[in-house]
Amino acid sequence: MKRLGFAVVFAAVCAAQALAADAPKKAEKDAAPALGFFKPAQKETEGSVLVEGKRVDYRAVAGTLVVHPQGWDDVLPKKGSEAREKEQKEPPAEASMFYVAYFKRGAPSETRPITFLYNGGPGSSTVWLHMGAFGPRRVVTNDDTHTPAAPYRIVNNDFSLLDASDLVFVDAPGTGFSRIAGKDKEKAFWGVDQDAHAFAEFINQFLSRYGRWNSPKYLFGESYGTTRSAVLVDQLETNYDVDFNGVVLLSQILNYDLSPDGPETNPSVDLPYVLALPTYAATAWYHHKLPGAPRPLKDVLADVEKFATGDYERALAAGLSLDPKVRDQVAGELHQFTGLPVAYIEKANLRIDGGEFEKTLQDDADATIGRLDTRFSGPTLDPLSKEASYDPQGAAIGSAYVSAFNDYARKVLAYQPAREFEPELDVIETKWDFQHKPPTSEQPLPQTTNVMPDLADAMKQNPNLRVLLNAGYFDLATPFFEGIYEMRHLQIPEKLFSNISFKFYPSGHMVYAHQPSLKSLHDNVAAFIGATDNEGSSGALVTKSR
């Protein structure tokens, strides 16, 4: 073998080094996602807010993160392969999830709590919590009547949660400025388990991007967002090894068999009527429909809760065997607690669902009361209808929230995408997959959605996890007594029940739409975070069990 000259050897070595240097780049390129629809983006601004008189300076980031369905592989198939050709023709589903994050300036991220907030629907953006509850700016709406059309007042939010925690408002896939694309995109993201997986992926990416892995962490979900939170916190703990300090639930629904919406389609399950009755009573009290002399609301609720879980529940359980005399007695009691005519109650077989109550309570005035907030009333659309055909509260304040956020996002946050803001999507009837796989099951169960096992599993996996339930007395979408019942029936050791706190407000589903309740909500959540962030706190919480 001939000996190579130095120049030849040197050239060969340089070529080899160049190839070695290019190899990682080539591998990185080959491993990149194929034909992605979206790219992460962000826009930063700065601002300040006065929270109960104290100034908080913050950095705001409006942006997107890209997430994929469960089972997605981030390694690109080899060129020329059948899998690559198929992926090029039908790219896999992905979601661009929009968020607005607020970071307090000058606060060390290692000890600063961070809270992920989202509304529910399913199919709702998070405009409601953002512009009504805890963002630095708040839209002003009327307390229990229709808010006049624009211009709307957008004011400093005296009760922003930024004094207690950094905040991340997240829009579910397809809602707000979030978008979905790819093969079977709706199937990939619109379902109980699919949705929770997307949020888990989002949170993991967010913690890495902003260096918040060691921060005290919280979830805050409203309405269906509480359903999401139960599944999400369990997934984060068991699939991602991420413990959270606390979960804040607002207007809770975990077991859909307990909903007052259409329980007549599920005969023999009478609990929805029992658990909705205290809200009926509170609503009749608010509208001065209760017979007899006025009494304090707390006294009315104490009596109706006792009746609901006593004589009323036993009467419903008796079914057709109920003694006629007992039936008449119970109908009379229901009249006392609801203000509905005895004849109507008897004709309804002692069972009035939410829509019927909303339509009937103010029938004498051709008025329908709200579902989300029964303090609201509006003209009845069809006086001959059996039940409410719209929600007066939604009609009263929806425009204010959507208009205010569009203006705020584009002008103040300087986020100006070409895409339209989608406040809500109609995904429930035909597109949302309500089947759910509980922690102890190998597959989704063919039953009504019930995520109580998920929250129970999360509390047992992490015995330090704290839960704060917030509920409004005038909420007929997710009645407050339903939330109490669910918490009392979690499959957890008795000692863990002390990890759950309860707070109640003279407001509706969107507790914060009533300004005094917004202040109380802020103070209660801030205290909850302060007691559970593991930064010199005693961890002691005042637990109110009813």
C-alpha cells in the first residue's frame, strides 16, 4: 500500500471533519416535523396594573405553541418511504394553541407561582376569564341586566390575580385565536381525553420555553374547564411526572349524570332534580317569588338543602309507589321553595328540569330567566314553549366581552393575526367525543362522562394536592349543590377531604360578573395560592364543608 502524501491526508481529514459536522444538521433536518401547518409565534409588550391599590408591573406575551395528538412521532419518515409519501399527502393533525401570559417584572421565576387558566364549553375560548376575572384589564358589564351596545368600558382590573401569581390564559384548540389542521383534526383534538392531552402538551412546552419547571403551579378551570382540570391534573401527574400545588375549580361539573339539563332522558336517575333544587330556591328568593315573608338567603338554603336530601329525595325514589298524600305534601313544599304553582309541579311529576324552571318562574311576565346566571331575565322568545330557548345572561354580556377582547388584543397586546377570533364553537352536539377512559380502565367507557375518578386519582397520587371549589348560588348550568355532592363522593381517603376548600358567592356561573363577588373570588384564590405555594406558608386552609 502506497503511503499517502501529507496534503492528500490533510484533505481527507478535512473532508471527514466536514461530513461529521454536517451529519447532526442532516439528522436534525430529517427529524424535523414534516409539512407542519403552524409555527410557534409570540408578541411581547409591557404594562402595569393596580391591584387593590398596589401597582404590579408585568411583561405580557401573546403567542402560540404547536401541539400534536397522542401517539404523534416527531421523527420524520425516511425519504422515499411509503410512510413519508402518505404523510406528505395527508399531514398529521396539529393544533396552534393561543395564549396570553403575564409575568410580574422583577419576580424570580423559581418562587413565583404560575397559574394556567381556561374556560370550558367545550368549545369556548378563554375570553371570559381573561376580560372578566383576572386579566389586567376588565370589561364593565351591567350586574343583572342587558349591557348597552358599544362603546364598552375597559378599565384597570382592581382584582387581577397578578398580585398573587403569573397568569397564562389559554384558548382550547380551535377556539379564540387557536387553530387546528391536518388529517382528522376534529377527532384528534375535540374530545374529553384528546383535549386534556393537548393542554398537557401545551403546559409542558410552556414550562420549558419560559423556564418555569420549578415554579409553584396551579390550574384554574371554569365550567367544562373543571372537567378538563380533573383529567389534566391526573395526566400531568401520572404521564408527565409534574405535580401541581393546587387546582382551582369555578362552577364545577365532573359527573354529567348530575346535570339539570334534560334529566328526563335518563329516567330513574333523580339526583339532578335534588341537586338543582337549592338553586331554584335561591333564584325564587332573588326574584321575590317565594311565598310568605322574606327571609335571609342563608336560612332559605339551609332549609331547602335539608328538604332536598330528605323528604324530596325519598319521594322521588319511591316513584309510582309514592303515597298520594305524601305526593301532595311534597308538591306543597316544592311550591314553598320554588314559587312554582302546585298544579304545575304535580303535572311535572315533582320533577322540573333546568330549562323548564327558567321558562316558567316568570311566566306571568312573559320573561325567561338566565341559565348561566338566574339573576338575569329577558323576554320569552316563545310564550308557548315548554322550556327556555335562549340564555338572557349570554345575550346580555357576550358582545361586551368579545368586542373588548378583540380591541384589547389587537391594540394593547399588539397581536394582529389575519385570523378571526372565535369566542365559541358549536362542537357539543355532533363533534365532541364525550367518551372517557378513567385512570383504572384500559379503554374509554360507554357511559356519561364522569371524571370524578380522575380527580380522586390525582389527589391520591399527590396527597399534598389542594383543591378550591368556587360556586355561585344563582348558577343553573352547574348548580352549586351539585359541586358539593361530587366532592363529598370522591373516592378518596377521608383525611384527604380536608384538602378541599369551598367558597360560595351571591352570583351565577360567571361569578366574576358580579363585582363584589369578583373581589371575594380574587381574595379567596390569592389566599389559596399563598397558603399552598410552599414558600414559607403554613399550608393551613379554611375548609368549609356543607
